[in-house]
Amino acid sequence: MPQAECVGVLMPEAWMTEALIAKTKKYNHLSREDLAEVLNVTEYKVRELRREINREVIGPTIAVFDLETTDLKADFGRLLCGSVLSYPSMEMQSFRIDDYNGGSIAKDGPLAVAIRDCIERHHISVGYYSKGFDVSFLNTRLMIAGERKMESMLHIDPIWFYRGWRGLNFRSSKMKVVAKVLGLEETKQDVPDEVWINARHGDKGSLDTLVDRCESDCRITMDILCHALDNRLMKSVQTYP
């Protein structure tokens, strides 16, 4: 993705003085809690200061993420896995239920926290139909687990660039259709019902398949976002949720 497309939307906030940024760099080895005390700011502002330092070094970082769940309704469904593709490093990180709580699907709170924290380390989050599903699902699971929801951050949901009245007029804005029309090398993976059923019971092979699908969806989302940027379909970037 052309980095110039993103740089212009990020500017240091007024409270981020040069002195404060310099002091953050000096004591950046401290934990977030300890650094907040040294700087006399909130832990939230420590996170924002560290983001600004990273932006100075490597430019804005983007988290392209996707979730796989047992159901579309978050009060009933559970998280099975989530993947985050980081730009510009292109590092993929995946989190799965069998790595938490002994694989107990009943308690997906620690998995939700791990996914949330990974996304929040970036400047911008991106997800396909994330405003309609992923963000609200993740926030609901966090709430039920007694954890804080995702903090608002710059967010892009590419699906809206391919929904007729908002962008290009494809027969469908589903990821599989958009990827096919755009001629992307990678297309959305179909998963048999048996895999979903077995994954709910902690089957490692089935979870491996879902992680592969999750990571594939992140790569497809990145490619679709690049197409949208190359064709000037994105008009602005706003915070969400």
C-alpha cells in the first residue's frame, strides 16, 4: 500500500509537546504504568506517545484483522481465533482459543483481550465488514468477560467502497465476490460445516484450518484496501467505534 496515502491523516495532538515526546523516548524502557507516573499523564496518553514515536521512525502502522467465531451473535457465540496483519512490516499474528484457558471455548475473554491489545498497538485498524460484525462482536465478548472494549481509533472498512450507493456497483459486496471481480490471486476460503463443528470442540486440525482462513482473509482485505486506495475510492478516515 502506498504509505503516502496514510501519512497525511496522522498528526501529533496538541498536548504532545516536543519535551513530552523527548522524555517518553528517554524513559521508554519503563512499563506503561511506570512511564505514566514519570510523565504525569494517563496510561492512555502513554500509549499515544509511543505510537507517535513509532510513527516518526516507521510511519503509520496499520492492523488488518479478522475473526472466526462460533456464531454471528456475540452474546451466544464465542471467539475461535483472530488474526492481525501488520503494515508495513507485513507480520501476521494469530490468536486461537486452544492457546487460552486450556482450550475451553466457554471462556474466550483472554483471547479477546489478546486480539484487542494487538490491534490497539497500531495507528489504524482495518477489517472487512468490521463495522457490521468484527468490532461489535469483539467488544461484546470483552464486555461479557468484564474487560474494557476496544478504544476508538482511526478505522477503515473497505466493504463500503463496493456497495453501489457508496462506491462501485458490484453484484455483491461480499469479500469472495469482490476478490474475484478484482482478479486477486487469493480468494476467500470455503470451510466445510464439519470443520466448524469440530473447532467448537477444540479439534486442533480444525482450528488450524480456521486460522489459515483467518490469515487469508486478512491478506485479501489488504489487497482490497490497496485497490480502493489506488482508485481513490476512500474519501476520508474516521475514528471507530
